[in-house]
Amino acid sequence: MIVDRVVALARGLENPKHPLLGPNLQGLYFFGLWHKSNKTRNILFNVFHTACCLFVISQFYALYLMKNDFIQVLLNFSLTAVSLISISKNIRTVCYQRRWNEIYCMISKEEISNLKKGELKIQKLMKDYIVYARVVTYLYWSTAVVTCIALLISPFLKFATDPIYRELVHNGTEPYPQILCSWYPFDNTKMPGYFFGMFWHVIITIQGAGVIAVFDMNAVSIMTFLKGQLKILHYKCEIIFENNTSSSNSVEINIKECFRLHSFLTNVVQLSLDKLGLSQKLLVLEYTVALVSSWVDRGVFNSNWWVGDVKKRRLLLLLAGKMSNPFIFKAGPFTVLSVQTFVDIMKGSYSFYTLFTCVDESTE
């Protein structure tokens, strides 16, 4: 019964107009990141996003107020940093709504065009990457739900399991448990301010977890689309001379189609990278650079290129040269953006965190 409901829910998220991005767009719409024609709903969500932004500012102000307790600042900064990441993704998506819609329309239009042509091999390649995107998306969303629930109930576990702590809270010695560290213009350690503060914490936590989940999986789905379409491009390059004749006009049509598809994918990469965060950029680069530079152009040489005349061979060389150019992004004059660079930065950050913790403990 539960499995049937889950399957029915998953099917309800599908959208024929968006073969790949259907569930992702539904998630973005649910959390107010994808605006439609309902202007009232859009305005209300924009007000809510503004309130969330103010809440994140209050979190940093609360950290400032406890600046003398360094350990407490470090412990609370982890959740505050996640809130900052969530609101940055929120603002990035809402502010660039038109550009995101342009990307969604481009992707869906290309997929619908391939489905209408009815070529079995291309449809199989599309089905493979759509199924892959669905599995990754639903697994990630499930993890996000579990994480959100754990974050909501974890502050109350000690209150529920430790009778001494419960007694200290009841007599006012210890404050009530808090989900997030934030500042309020009222006393949120006592009733009724505590109830209002916790209610807002629950809403912010659910919204933040939802924004991160749908934004990240939207980025992953776009990456999956790029990889799948690169496979399709590789296949189209292999069948340029499928009739084994050099005089057929279909050869030039196939070459033009490969040029068009590669230019289209390049445009999607440029548009999406402009609106993604650094972590998503690194994922996109690692996910597509190797394929573009060392795999896709091999489709040209795997074709029956030797049956073409001099003119068609020149066109093939231009096509192979165009597809061999990698997408490389640099962090100014310092380094090339890659996953290895990201890992090195994280190692350095963790080392500094450990150092500061040890220094503070030694001073005590």
C-alpha cells in the first residue's frame, strides 16, 4: 500500500512538457523557486524569501552576541553556514528566474524534438539518463527529508531522555532547547516567545532543507542532461555516413545536426554555469569536460569518414576540432577550478578549524 502511494506520487510529479525536469520543476514550484502565472502566489513567496533572508542575518547577529564564547560560535556556525548556503541558492534562483526558465525551455524543447523523431537508439539513450536522474533525485530528496527530521527533533532528545535536564529547564536554570541559533526582538527562552520562535525555526528549517534539495537536484539533472545529450551527439557523429555514400545530401544534413547539437550544449553549459554556485560549477566541469574533450569527438573518427570526398572531410575536421575544445574555468590568475582544488580548500579549512578549536581548549 505504501509502495503504491509512493509510486503514484512519483508519477504525479511527471510532466509531459518537461520529460527530464518534471519532478525538479514541481519541487522548485512547491518551495517558491519557480514562478508561474499566479502573481499573488509569487508575491507572497517573495515576501517569505525576504523574511528568510532577514532571519539569516539575525543568525549572524546572534553569533556576534556570543563572540566571547568561541566554542559555542563554532558549534552554531555550522547550521548558520547551511542557512547562508540555502538563502544564497534561494536568491540566485529567484533573481535569475527568466534565465532559468530559458534553460528549462531549451532542455525540454530539445528532448521533445528527439522524442517526436522516433529514433529508437536516441530514445533509449534519453530513457537511460532520465531514469538515472530520477533515481538520484528521489534518493537525495529522501536523504534531505530524513536529515530535516533529525535536525528538528535532535534538540529535544536530551530534553525527553534526561530527567535532570528537564528539571533544570522547568525551574529556569537551563534554557529551553533551540533548533537554530538566532536573535529575536523578544525573549524566546520563555513562553510564549519560545513557542513563536520554535514555530519560525521549524518553518525556516523545512524551507531551507527543501531549497537545498530541489536546487541541487535541479543542477544534477541539468548535468545528467548534458552527459546524456553528449552520448547522443557521439552517436550522431558515428552515423554521419550511415549510408556509406559520399554523394548523399544526408551526410551534410547529419554534419549540420552535429554542429547544431554541440552549439546547443555549449549554450546550455554557459547559461547554467552563470547561475550555479561554485560547488555546482565544479560538478558540471568534472562531469562534462572529459567527455567533451576526449570522448565526443571520437564519434567523428569512428564514422565511415573515408567514404567522404575532400569537402566533407574538411567539414568533419572542423566538427572534430570544435568538439575537442574543453570547457575550462579559472579562479582568476590563481588556479583552475576542479574538484581537486575544491578538496584542497576543504582540507585547509578543516585544518584551520581544528587548529582554532585546539587553541581555544588549551587557553581554558
